Amino acid sequence: MKRRVGIIGIGLIGGSIALSIKREHDVTVIGYDISTEQLHISKSLGVIDHIAPSVEECVKDVDFIILATPVTRTVSLLDELCRLPLKSGVIISDVGSTKQEIFTAAACFEGKDVHFIGGHPMAGSHKTGVSAARAHLFENAFYLLTPPANVESRAMIALQNLLKGTKARFLTLSPAQHDRMAGTVSHFPHIIAASLVHQLERLQKDEPEVAQLAAGGFRDITRIASASPTMWRDVLLHNKEEMLRLLDEWDVEMERIRSLIDAQDGDGIYRYFEDAKSFREGLPVRKRGAIPSFYDLYVDVPDHPGVISDVTHLLAEKQISITNIRILETREDIMGVLRLSFRSEEDRELGKIQLGAHMYETYVV
């Protein structure tokens, strides 16, 4: 008999999990989403096999339940599931980017033959919705699992077997470890990026030209400030204690560099940047981390009509997809610069080879 999987929330993440499961296992996937449009699209694309009209119907007699919803919604869904007659031995997981509040809500399953194991696939896309779902979205990314201390090994093995089609790298953490680590490498950098943008906005009121100077490197390092405001509001509120701790640490770090500048301590400033440079260069460069990597290729192009279409045509000839294209600089009588964004390092390298074969100068920064 086919295993049955109920997925609540059929967007980019939920849809990609469904596709990765289906490419590895012969299962029946039942989907539910508050958007009937997303449900019908997911059915027509083969992402799910059956549309459920309600949460109760989605989880009825299923072997696995995946909650692919924002943290606030996941907490309320856990409360709802606790009051439903679930199949004995059912395994429930989620995709939330914070864990401790979710674990508090999942405590209601204690004493029942229900196994809750927290999950967080650390991958995403600039696109949203089920139409952007891909079975390979999580390949080589970290998939964090946060099981309770008394989890049955059988349940852990079963969940990892179900999710092996993601081809992700599983890492087991406690909920507290998860929120601390994710806060440091993912949540807090979004605060810094947004703060830099706000600082620029204030300066622009007195110095309107500053925005033009920010079009290059500043825009690149603050890219993550363009993420969903709704999502990041929820993430920060649900990881409140870690965010406050990190803000306190940041104040100490800024006071440290401030004192070096105030004292005109050239050697100390040099060591500050040298130590940061050394540690950063020791970080993994070929692995996917908490913040999605950007696979950008810069292309020098002449000021000539049709050059952009020529570049995209050359890539299309080799079926190399780009996720974004941006003109960074183009002025009369000088070379312009295109920034091409690719889905993977492999695609970027293929693009570099293809364009190089046609005399285009390319580089990675």
C-alpha cells in the first residue's frame, strides 16, 4: 500500500518538498492551502495528487504530515492537529525558520502515538509560489532537523528516508541550538542589511546623489534587505531572545571599532580588518549555507545595439538559464557591465565558458 503524505502549504517550499519526495518514492501526496488557486496549479503541475478541502481532510489517514507554512500559522496548525484523530504512528514535521515556539506548541502530542520532528530546509529562491517549486531546490543545502530528546530512532530514520529525495545535507540540532545558529548566520544579517538601507535613505535627504554611488557594491551587500517584510517580521518576533542577545553583542562590537577609530589606532584597525578577512576566507565557498548564495557573473559589453540580446541568446543556445540580469553601467564610448545571476555555480561556470568562447570578457567578484 502506498504511503500517504499530507502537505499543508503548497508554495515554493511545500511544493519543492512534494516534488523531491515524489521523485524518490511512490507515494500519494495530498495538499491543502488557503489559496485555492495555488492548489489547482499544484494539481495541474503534478506537484500533488489530490486536493484536500480542509486541514482535517489533508491529514486524515496519512503517514506523514509536512507543515510548510510561516511559523505563526504552524503554531496554530499544531494546536489544531492536536485535536484531530490522527493516524497512529504519524510523523509530523515543519519547515519553520525558528523552532522553540513551535516545540512548545508540539508538546501537546506528548502521550499520543504521534511523532513530531522539527525541520528547516535552508534553501529558497527569489521566486515564490508553487509554479517556482523544483525537486532540486534543496540539493546540497543544509536540512536542519530538531527532534525532541525522547524521539524514537525509527521515526527519525523514516523522516530522513522520506526526505532523501531532497538530496540535502541533514544536520540534527536542539531547538535552542537551531535558533541561536540561525539567528547569527541568517536572521541577524537581515537586520544589518535593512539598517544600512535605512541609513542610506536618511543621508539621501541631504545628499540626493548618494543613491547613485550605492548602485554597485552597496546594493549587492544589502541584497537580502529585499526579502519579504512579512516573513522577517515573524522570524524576528519568534526569535526575540536571540535577536536581543545579538543586538547587545553588536553594540559591543561597534563600540570596539569605534574606540579604535577614536584613538586613531591604525595598527588596531588594521588587525580588525585583517582578522575578519582571514576568518572569512576560511569559510566554506562551495557549500550552501543559511543565506542563499548568489552566483553572479559580470560581463563587459560594448556600447552597441543588440548586445544584451546577443549575450542572452548565447546562453540560451546552451540551455543555460539565468535568474536575473542587470545593467550596472552603460555610458557612451565606454564598456558597459552586465551582472548575470545564475541558479548554481555550475551554470555560472558554463555561462563563463560559453561567453568567453565568443570573446566576451567575464569575471567573478
